[in-house]
Amino acid sequence: MVGRLVRFGGVGIVATLVHTLVALALERWASLPPQGANLIGFLAAVQVSYFGHARFTFGVDPRSADQFLRFFIVALTGLAASSGIVWLVTLQLGYDFALAMLLVACIVPVVTFAAAQLWVFREATNPAGATWLGLAMALAVPLGLVILSWNRALTDDVAWYVIATRDWLAGAELYRDIIEVNPPLNFYYTVPAILVADGLGLTDTNAQYVVTAALVLGSLLWCRAIIRADLSLSPHRQALLVLGVGAAMVIPALDSIGQREQTLVILMMPWLIGQLSPVPARPRSELARALVAAFGMCVKPHFVLFPIAITLLHMAQRRSLAPILSVSNLTFLAVGLAYVGYVALVHPARPIPRSSCCFCPACWRCATRRTAKDPALSWPPRLPVWRAIFCRARALPITSSR
């Protein structure tokens, strides 16, 4: 064990040097922005660290896609943990940065070694038959999303949530200081983008793209696991299906990355893919998929039509009413009721909209949206816009001017 710890530390030092040298070289000689250079340096260090630990530290075959995936997840978790520790110690608790880095140096390597020993480099069940192509597809889709979206302006709806969520985290109160007619869940979903922006030094816009890409990656990897386990397809067809699922998550939303509808599709997709299996899923698996899908449907509740349609199909196929009480439907019902209760208790000031968003009262978001889309409203703005700005600043309830 002592020898393995020494080898683990040696590989870690080499990977750190690679990270530093690659990032410095790209920033100085390739004129990449610091954050982009740091990201590429991190990815290069992950490669060195993986093959070094596989061959040298643990003495296992590195030719396993799933093994590499587990290692990559641990590496990302370590990066997120170190950023979270620095944020907590320096910004929230007010201690010195040196203390934060000392805690990072003590906690992250220990946790990483334990994860590598107990999970990442366990004996692969089928290293020779690893399907790298499906994994490559799952990684390529979110990477392409980030590349295509980088530094592009967010749509007005997503930008509103980013701005308002930052105000909320700074102490503003939802539905009093921040006027909004929609339920609060999307504010919660926007919090990771703000934390990523502050932790990694990104703009709020690019952080939103990174978080969305990470969500796509997690959903795609889950879909890939379901496809491999439940669908009798060849590796090439599995990879094509993974690519198609990724395209369904990204392509319709290319002009509105991070929109609520895209979040819904990303969160629902593992459950939908599971419905393609000819064999019913184990209750635990079905519960997990339905739980995540339910949090997607809470963003856009009218998409409950999807599980209703699938339930009707299962009822017709089985000629039974039993699918009504399936694990998925009970999970959807429980999460929906819990969410309604949570909003009532935690956000009692939330107004009840009297019509759809296009015709809602002159809230700040709709006022700015109308101003952006209609040049005639730019200057001077009509009365509802002024009323919205005034009421938002004064935290007053807004009534319709119609």
C-alpha cells in the first residue's frame, strides 16, 4: 500500500507539471485565453494521469472505456471539489486563500486515491470488448455544444434567469425584489452556472454553456448505459443511437441553449430511452430515471402528456389498468406534489399568473423582452415598461394595465 501511495503521488506530480506547462505554453504562444488554456491543460493532465495510474500505480489494462469514464468522472469531481472548497473558505467563511489551498491539498488527493482504489481501477469485466465509439459520441456532443456556443449571447429568457439568479444569490427575494410569474425551479437550475462562473473565472454566459454541456454529458452517458444494458444492438448501432439522442438534445436548441425546454428534454431522455426496452426495468432503475425526469417536467408541467401517452400505450398493449400505478407514474405524482408544497412553503409570495406568458402582467422580464423585440419600444418605452421598472425597483406587486 505504501508503494502504491508513492507511485500515486509521483504520477500526480507529473500530471500537475503537464497541466501547468501545457496551459502556460498555450496561453503564451498560442494566444489562447487563460481559461481556455487551463481547460486544455487539465484535459492533457487527465490523459497522463489516467495512463500513468493504470499502468504504473495500479498495474491494470488501460484499454477500457468504462474504466476511463470512471476516472474522468473522478477527475471532474476533484476539480469541482477544489473549486467548491476555495469558494466556501474564501468567499463564504472569509479565511485566507492559503488555508483553502491547504485543505484542497489534504482532502482532494485522499478522496481521489480512495475512489481510484475502490471504484475506478477495479478489475474490468470486459476490457477487450469496450465500446469506445459510443463513449466518443457521448463526449463529442457536449464538446461541440461548448465550441459552437462559446461567447455567443444568451437568449433573452436564459439571460434573464442568469441575471436574476445572481441577484437572488446576492440577497434579493424572489417574487418581491425579483418579479417573475413562473415557478422558481429554473432559478435553482441556474445556480450551478453562477457558481461555475465565480469558481472558474468564466463569464456568466459561458458558464451557462458549460453547465448545460455537463448536463448533456451526464444524460448521454446514462442513456448510453441504458442502451448497452437493455437494447440488443451492435456497438456501432449503439454509438449511432447515442449520437442521435445527443443531437435531439442539442440541435433543436442551438439558438436557445439553456432554455427550459432543453433542460426538460435533457432530464427526461434517460427515462424515455428506458421505455424503449422490451424488458421492464428493475424498480430501482425505473425510480431513478423517473425521479430525474420528474424534475424536468416540473419546469414545463404540460409535458406530462408524454408519460400519459406512454401509460395509455402500455395499457393498450397489456389490456390492463396496472400501468397507471407504475413506479414511474407514482414517482411523477410524488415529485409534483412535493414541488407544489415546497413552492407554497418557501416561496409564498409567488404570484399566480392570470394568463400565458405572452399576455402576462407587465413584469420586468416581459417588459424587457418586448423592448428587445420591438424597436418601437426602445425609446421612449411605453407605460407598462416604465411601470415594470418602477415596480421592480420598489418591489411592489404589478397589476395588468389591460
